[in-house]
Amino acid sequence: MAKKIQAWAAYGPKITLGDPMKKDELIENIIAATNQSKGSVLAVLAELDVQIESGLKAGRIVQLPNGTHFEPIGKKDGSVDIGVRVNPELDKQVNAGFRGTWVNSANIGKSEAEIVAMWNEEHPEDIISAED
């Protein structure tokens, strides 16, 4: 018997990721936007990492001026994960002007029941029951 996760994996909307913006491209973009030297940009970014690490190691939330913040999250085994909350304005801007490609874009906004019905129609031999 199939599971709901299989239906979502097959028919749920998802973004096709483009080529990553690698560090060299990011650095060049910052240089072009700020007219700073490559060394200066690299130094600031390196120091930002040092300061974020220092704050997190001290058990502090680190807030950037743009609204993004990093938070140390303690786990039961004593290790620490780092939670990142992106600037809410960045989230709004990306949503407002997103130009990427969606897979299964026709299914954006469909309910779980609709996605399951699609699976069941195309996989009658492997039905997902309502209880799953």
C-alpha cells in the first residue's frame, strides 16, 4: 500500500533548482555593487563568520542588520544545531518576483485529498487509503 508521501513526491509542486550561485560569482556581484576590493569583501565576510561563530558558541542569538538571525539550538544528545531565520522582507521579495521554474505547477494550492486522488487514479494497484 502506498503512502501519502509518495503521492506528494510524485505530484506535489516543487521548484527546479537552477545552477548554484557559487562563491566567486557572489563575491564579484558584491564587488560590482559596492566598489570595494575583493580583499575587502573577503575580509568582511570572513569576520562575519567569526563573529557569528563567537556569538553562537556563547549561547547567544546573533542578529544581522538586515533582519536575518542565527540561533543555537540544543539537542538532547548535547550537540548544537544552528537555526537560521531569514529576513522576512527577503522572503516577501523572493515570493513577489520569483522567476524560477516549478515542477507540477498546476498542482499548486491543491489539497492533500486532491493529490492522493491523483495518485489513486494513476496507481489503482497501489491505492492510498484515507487513514494513511
